[in-house]
Amino acid sequence: MSRYGYIEKYLNTDAVERRLAALQKKIEGAILEDKSQPESLSDFAWRSWRMPEEERAEGYQKAKAKAIEEKVEAVRKFKTTATCQDCGLTFPYFTRIDTEICVLEKPPIYCLPCHRKRCDQEARQERIDNFRERNPLSRHYLSQNGSPPRPAQFDAVQNWREWWDDGDQHSQGLVLVGDSFTGKTTAVYRLVRKLVEENDYESFLAVNSTQLNAIPERVMDRTISTFMQELQEVELLLIDDLDKVRITPRVASELWGLFEHRLREQNLSVFITMNTRTKRDFIRLFNGKDADSRQIGLSIYNRLQQACQFIDFDVLTQPANPPTAGEEGAGEEPG
């Protein structure tokens, strides 16, 4: 590993040439009082004090040129070729490098394109492993075979991007509504797996109604702050079965704070699945004893309409680019 940080496992010729150019600039900019001079300049420094001014300046330039030439030749004389074990092509590399550039631990066995390809594959696999480790249920949803129950809606979810319609419209997430066993959660897991694999996002967290129903207990044992902070800061968040959460006044307050933080303050994406299809039924979930609960429910729904795309899994067909919830008919009660 290079101490300069830009060379990963071996020195390719482009990296060496860039470093040589940087060394050349360093030598050309050196002065006689500089303690980090190359040897040619250091040798000239102690002899120059007896020289006349003109001869001293001329000798100084010659010493710089000699220092550059020595440094470059010291590196390039160790240039050789090897055969890549992946593609079978020969490629140049340096068997021994000046320590000011890098120390090569062992000869490379892959050319630079194959080396980068392998690094990309390793990084992708590491992201996938982290995704599976942090989200154990992904094994269940990603192992389901066969055609999705709602192919059109499934494809619409897979085509989601934070920016869509040529970047004219910003989508901060998806709200998937419809009956159980129509493939809503599976569609989200497949989408997130693809986004993580393509390195568009690195972190994903899924929570369900059971975890959100434990908010009152977390308040009592004083772990609510850590729990909500994790939900607020993760890049991609899935709230599965939101309408199965027991909406107490504290839960309503925490949900409102969560959506405000992610959708308005930090522009972070959120995915939601629920059976509730209409705005009226959604607000009814918040009809608790607290007088403000209904207003909080209305505010959350309006925020989701403004920021997210709604996809109804109960209809037989769904447009490839579904209308945003702010458009006519999105998420409203039929009739």
C-alpha cells in the first residue's frame, strides 16, 4: 500500500509517471537551504558558496537537471512486464520503486483494468454482505422465486430513482398500498438490493410495526433517542406495515418528527408499505385520545403526498411512472 494513498495494491505506469512529474516539480522548486533536497542538489550546496554569482546560478540549474534525471532513471530502470492471470495480456509494472514514491511488496499478477474489476467485485460483495447482515429478513424476501403477484407495480418499484422524468421531478421515496401478499415488501427489498449492489446507496434499514410498537417501552428504558436517531440517519429506510402500528400520542409525535427530519430537513429516502389505501382511513389510524393526533396524521399524509410516489398494488395495472401523490387522484379515496 502506498504511503501516499492513491495506489492500492501495485504501481501501474500511470501512477508512477504522475509521481515522477510531482517529484520533478519538487526538485525544480528546491532551494539551497531546503533540507529535503535531492542528493545532487545537496552535494552542490556546500560547494556553491565559493562560486561567483553567475557561475553559481548556472551550476544550480545544472544540478537541478541532474537531480531530476537521476531520480527518473532510478525508477524507470526497474520497469518490466508481466502477464495478467485474468485476461492473459502483458502489462508494464515496476519491480523496485524509490521509497519516496512507494515500496512494492510483491509483483502484481493482474493488469490495472482487471485489478480494478476485481476490487469493484470485492467492494460490491462486501456491500451485499453488510446489507444481509444488517437486515436478516432480506434472505426471506430475496429468496422468493416465481413471477411477482403484481408485475406492473413490481416493475414500477424497480424503476424508482431519487430523480426521475429526466431529473425534473424529485422523489424521496415510495408509498406502496394494497392488500397483503401482493408483493409490496418483496419489491422494496429487491429494489434496495439493486441500489446497494450498484453502489448508489450504502446503508439500508427496515423496521416493522412490532419495532415501532415498542416505542413506549423505549421511552421508559431511555433508548428511544438512539433508536430514532438510527432511523433518521440511515440512507434508505423501510417502514413495513405502517398501518399496523398502535398510534399513541407519543408514537404519533415520533413518527411526525421522523418524517419531517428525513423528508424535509435531510432529503433522505423512505419506503412505506401498508394495507390502508385512502387518506380518510390513514387519518383514522391517529384518532386517539389526544386531540392533536388527527392533525398529526393529516400532516404526515400530506407530507408523504408531497414527497413520495404512491403505488397501488390492488389495481391490476399501474403506469410505469406513477403520478406523484400530489397529483390528481393519487392516494385519494375513490369517488
